[in-house]
Amino acid sequence: MTRLIRRRVPDHLSCRQVAKVLQTHLDGELDDETASAVAEHLEMCRRCGLEAATYIELKEALARRAAPVPTASLERLRSFVAELDAHGAE
């Protein structure tokens, strides 16, 4: 069962805000307003767009199970998480 997560959405989301809900967005579990704001951010922000692409690639690789997850994708994801962690909460 899919549950929609509803949040109050500001006009523009920060990278940190998008990172917090990215997985939920990719799983289709956000309300329409939040999903729209995240999608808009992903279109405008190259860095977050690449991270979304990485998550999608990882998810597809895991779904195939036969293909290993590309090392470059894992490293890019780890680097993104470490960078967000280093900058603290926005």
C-alpha cells in the first residue's frame, strides 16, 4: 500500500530539503504539491538531478540483481551524502 506523505512546501526547496525527500519522491509517495516542487528543483539543480539519476540507476541495478551497482555511482552518492552532512542543516 502506497501512502502519500504531505508536507508544507516552501516556494523553493533547498538541496538539503530535496535530499531528505528524494527517495520518497522517486518511490512516488509524496503529495502532488511536494512532488512538483522536488521535480522543479531537480530540473534546475544539476547536482541534485545527478543524484536523482544515481538513485534511479541504483534502484534499477538492484531490481535486475544480476548487474552489479556501478562503483562510480556508489562513490558519487557517498560523496553527496558526506557533503550534505558537512554543511549541516539549512
